[in-house]
Amino acid sequence: MSIAPPPGGFAGPVKRSITIAGHETSITLEPGFWQALEAAAAIRALPLSALVAEIDALRIQADDPPNLASALRTWVLADARNASGQN
């Protein structure tokens, strides 16, 4: 069995600016993570910035909070697993 590259190939990270709680911050994520966040926001009828703010609020409650980009990637992975019925 062999593996294949992701659809559209491999892509490097993209930096975007988002306003969270009235403060602008820049976040660098790969395009697939941005697309997954945008889809998750649309499903929840939220602006992307609102979803990111909710994830950020959960992140800072952790005992040892990761950086925001790591939290977003982890959340996207968990959301995809939940949607597919995986744990």
C-alpha cells in the first residue's frame, strides 16, 4: 500500500490577521487548516473571527496553554474526528 499527497499538493503556511476580543492578531496556518476553520464557522453560522475567539477562550483555560496556531490545529483535528465518528 502506498500513500499519496494531499489533494492540491503540499502547501506552506499562510498568515492572516484576525480580530479577537477587539485586538488584532496574526495567525499562520496551512491552507487546509484555514479551509477547515472556515467550514466549521459556516456550519455553526459564525464569522471566522468568532470561532477563533471561542477556541482561544478555551485555549487560555488550559493548565499549560499552547500557542494559538497549535490550539487551532488541534481543535480542527478533533472537530474532524468528531464529525467522522472517530475518537
